[in-house]
Amino acid sequence: MSRARLAVGASLAIVASPALLAGAVALMHSMPQVVPTVPAAEVAAIKNPALGQRFPTGYAQVAHRNGATLLVQINPGRIPLRTIASGAYDGWLRGYARQVARFGHPVVFGFAHEMNGHWYPWGYTHQPAAAFVAAWRHIVTMFRRQGANGAIWLWTISHNIKYTAPLRTYWPGARYVDWVGIDGYYYHRSDTFANVFGPMLRHVRAITHDPVLLSEVGIGQVAGQAAKIPGLFDGITRQHLVGLLWFDVAQHGSLYHQNWRLEGHRAALTAFRHGLAQLLGHHR
């Protein structure tokens, strides 16, 4: 393997549909350096992202025992996607996939998320869409060859229509994707589920009818967080989405880097818990 390393971040997602993966109740978090206890019926917020080459088996086991499912994002950083597709990282991929196979439970995997946008070095305008597709297919194939059949492949895109690439050019094909993830945020008071996620949902459903997860979502304080949360959950229910992963991070400095956290905002946290209870009840 070359000196460059793939960054691996792990998260827990709220997955609403028991027919898919029932009972996952948690907020967006990155892989912790110390494995926490995650109460199955509570909202948890875990930070301190880590880089590493090993599958976080201990963390995954804690999540599984508490009825939650791990979501792992593998991001290539500045590694050329063609080198992944050509097999330069196969040693790491084999070892990692074997660890996933030994874990023996479902794990959701994404790779090079929001590649249809221009803000990451693996994305639009930086590397060819064909290289992304080739790398994605290669990774999925490597996992399957190692018996990691519990992997659920999450094709994660930005909700942004205006500043992103034609979506279909990044589609790896139905054989290589299980779920679609859409990342999106409410920045303005005028933002709603319909205008944030509706356009991209229509694009996605013109390509595939795979289940859709809101794989990174936040409503800022400027956008009116507490008042907008009920509409977010209503939209998820109406559109029959898998669930959501909340970006529970306090950012500052601009409209696009707001405080997304629920903690410390009682009305927002109450609305979130109410929406989550309704969502899980709807899918039972």
C-alpha cells in the first residue's frame, strides 16, 4: 500500500424501517477513540473522529447490542480514484473486508460521499466520474469476494442541484448499490423538506428505486431549527425514506456553518424526540 491512507469514519444512523434495519436510534457521530455505551432508546452524540485501517469491531458490537447499525464512510482524501480501481489498495481492502465478514452483522458503507459536488478532492471537477464508478465497483467487488455479505452499500450524494455534476454519470449501477444517501441542510428560514430534498429525490428516483437515507442532515439555528424539525420528519414519512443521520456539530462563522446541535436547545430537542418517536411508530 502507498503512503497515503484512506480515512474511515464511522457513524450511527437513525434507521426507521424494521424491514430494513430496525431500531437504530442515535444522532450523527464520528468513530470515537473510546467505545461508548449507546442506550438503545436515547439520543447519543459521539465526536472525535479517528483515522484508521481497522474495522471498529468493538464499536460495532456495542451498536449491535443496543439495536443500532454502524455506518462507515470510507473517503479517499487526495488519493487518485484510478489507483484504488487499479488494485493499489487491495491489501487493505481484503483485510478490512475480512474483519467486516467476521463481525457478521449488517454494516452500512459509503465511499467518497458527495462526489457530485466540487468541494472534496475526489469530487466533480477534481477527478473523472468514470474513475469514481470504477473505484466504487472495485471496492464492492473486493468486499464480496471476502464474504462481507452484510455490507449495505450507500451511494451518498449532495442534495445540491445547482452546483453539482450530472448525477447519472456517477451511478455505479444497480448491482453495486443498495441504498442512496442524500446529504442536505436547512440554512435559511425559507428552507423546507420540499425545497431542500425534493428536487434531488426526483433525480434519484429517475435512476433507481433503492431505499433512500438522509445520510447527513442538519437544521441550523438561523433556519429556525425547532420549528422546522417536525416538517423534516413529516417529509421522511411521506417520502417513505429509510431514516436520517443528524449532523450534530456546532459550527460558526457563516450561514453555511451554523450551530447544528440539538443539545442546549430544549425546544429543538423536544421536537426531534417527538418526530423520532412518530417515525419509529409509523414503521412498526
